[in-house]
Amino acid sequence: MTDETTTQERIFRTLTGHPGVTRIDTHGAAVFLDGKRALKIKRAVRFPFLDYSTLEKRKAACEEEIRINRPLAPQIYHRVVAITEEPDGSVQVDGPGRPIEYAVAMSRFDESRTLDHLAKAGPLDTRLASAAADAIVASHGAAPRADGMAWVASVPALIDGNSGGLRAGGHFDARDIEELAKASHEAFLRVRPLLAERGAKGFVRRCHGDLHLANIVVIEDRPVLFDAIEFDAQMATVDVLYDLAFTLMDLLHHDQPVAANLVLNRYLAATPADNFDALSALPLLMSIRAAIRAQVALARLKPPHSDDAGILDQARRYFDLARALIHPPAPRLIAVGGLSGTGKTVLAQGLAPVIAPLPGAVLLRSDLVRKQMFGVEDTHRLPPSAYTPEHAARVYDTLAQLARRVLAQGHSAIIDGVFAREDERDAIAALARESNVPLNGLFLVADLATRQMRIRSRRGDASDATQEVAALQEHYNIGHVGWATIDASGTQEQTLQRCRDAIAESE
């Protein structure tokens, strides 16, 4: 035992000697919990990926943790404090004596409110998932840009490092590990020019770096990102989609497909449209993240946990997810039409999470495109002049352009619009043929009273349709639909099932 570790053990004994103090150890830190306070001390260790072997390095690491994490979570991270040795030989926190250690002073939060714990309890609330996406968007917006070449060059080493870690202990079939590595390297070669281009455009940034669900906690009903990587700037300097991929993958691992799809769509809607053109990289990025988590789980199988079936099962589920993600199924185009109040948007949101590839289809809604076209907030009501045939043509042309970009990346898209005109439906069919993907056209129908009742009950929605508009639509000449006509007069669940059945019958 070195002098550094001897001193630390003395400090740890002193801190745990106080009534009510709980100690939690990780590979790189010891955390002491006391009521509403937390004290985090870097352990005097050295690993290939971090070095806390000297007091100076640990102090610098504490300062860096505050610098990186306080902007994300000011409710949690406060300051660096010295742990001192007093003239009488006693040890104090933030005392006047000689500093013998440093710690990060934090506020304690309810550990049961991290997203991994909430996800285990049941489906995540859609508002919470939306807020989590917004928090990630904000963190990426504030993250400093970096040179992308180092990040792109590091990806093959990530893949190989995963392979080495997954071989440890012989828990997985070596052929499965090699197949995953081969498919990952092939995927990287396909998307490497794209990733390099994104690096040049500023999409590589100093990100959180470790955005799995256990590092997102709900405080006062708002998701807060914490425990960002501070010990290795290079490890956290990545494409923003690789940062997002950790959250998406972990939501899938925790059986939260609806939340995963919502986070993806919310992120795409709030960030530059260039991200539509990078969806082809998402399967690789999520797969790498899943393999990393499988490795982390395997590392916990050392004594006294070497025979822990629960840990091994978790590792296997991450490994299986990594293998599934690296082979995304072919995309498809789904168009959801119908008069106002038939439930198009609710249906599209229900379909999106179950449309491959993971984490589900990209949603493209005519109401939102129109609001963006006029530069107003989603819920801002536009005048009737915004609904001329000329403006409608622009909206549907924009929807087609966006869908074309999504499909070109090997990802599925759902277009949500009225599609009352034959030429609008014909254009979507032409787009599907051009993109060489199957099209599922779904046209929802419901009686006027049902449609008006639904419109009347809307709150905070992007649609400008009124009950009067719904009545006028009764006189539309829809023409030959040519799509599957779906009775949408029942419950949301019934409509969703009818649409899923129609899609399955077409396959």
C-alpha cells in the first residue's frame, strides 16, 4: 500500500466514522453520503484511461469535474473542497489545516429517480422523455466544438476494444464476437466519409460522453444530466449523435421503445437538418454503445460477483442488442392521411416505435412543417391565408424532400398529412418507387361528429383545424384513395391495431 492509499484509507475511516454516513465505491472514486450532502473523493488509482495517482492530479480532476458538470447540473455540483490535516492530527473537511486530499462537494439526490430506475418501474412518461431529449439538445448546443479527425480515427479502436473486452471470461461465443466486430468495421467503412464531413461541419463536440440512463436524474420533475466524463477529454469529444446514441440504446435495453423513438424525433426536430443525413451512422453508434455496456457488466463479474446470474444476463442482453443493432432491417415509407380529427398524429406516434429499424421511424408532420415554413412556434395559430393550395404544395414538397433524405440513410419515415388530393398521394407513391422502398398508405376515416369532438378536445396542438374546417372538409372530392382505408372511429388502440394489421398484410 502506497503512502497515497494509506492516507486515503485514513480519511475514509474518518468520514465513515460519522453517524449516518454511507460510503459508495466505484472504480475511480469513493462517495460519502450524509443526509442531503455528498462528498466525492477520487481514489488514488491509475488505469489506462485515467490517472489519479497523485494529490495534484486528483485536485485537477476534481476541478475539471466541477467545470464540466456544474453547467449541466448546478443543483448537484457545488465546488472543490480540501480535506485537511489539523495541527492536532485530526482530519477535517474544508478545515484550515494542511490539505491532504481534495473532494467534490455535491448535493445528494434521490437515487431512485435516475432514469434507469424509473424505466424498470414501467413505461416512461412521454413528457419526461421529451424533457430528457430537450436536456440533451441543450447540452449539445452549449458543448464546445472540436476537431473531428481524432474522433473519426478512434472508432476502429473502439470496435476492437469492445471485442477484447467481450472475450473476457469466455461468456460469449467467439464467433458471435468476431461477427459483430466484422460487421461493425464494415459499417464504419461505409459511414466514415459521413462522419468526417460531420466533424468538419462542427458536429464533433466536447460532449457528456457517458449518457446512459443511470446518469440522468429527475430533480423537481426535470431530467438533469450528471456525471459527465471529466477524466479524459478525448473520450468525451465525439459526434453529438454518438452521445445521443448512448441514451437511445439504453432506452431500448430497458424496454422503452416509445421513449427511445420520442427522444430521437424530438432531438431531430430541435437540431440542424444535417442530422437527417447522418441516420445511416446511428445503427453503428448505438451498437458500439451497447457493446461497451456489455463490457462494463462483464467487468463486474469478478469476485465476489463472478457467479452473479443477474449481471451476466444484463451483459448478454446488451451484447444481443449490439448484434441486432448492427444489422438494421430495410426501411419503409408510411403515409398517414385522413381528414382533420381522424387521429393521424396519434396514430403516427403510435406506429413509429414499432417500425424498423430501431429506434423506430422518423415522424414528419405537415402541421409542424407549415409552422416552420412561417417561422412561428408549433402552437401558434396561422391565418387562413397560410392554407392556400400554393402553400399546401410547398408543405407536401418539403415533406417529400425530408422523407427522401431519411430513406436515403436507410431509415424509415412516417409522413402525417391530410393527403386529400390524388396528386399528393401519387407523389408519395412516386417517392417510394424512386427510393426503392415499400409504401404503406393508410387513410383514416371517421364520421363528422367524432372528428369534431376530437378537435374540440385538443389542447396545445400544432393543428389549426377547427370544427368549422372539419365540416367544410366533408365536401372534399377525395377521389380514388388507393391506400388502405382504416376505420378510425374507435379507440386509439383499435386504430393502431388495424393499421399494424394492414401493414403486416402488405408484407
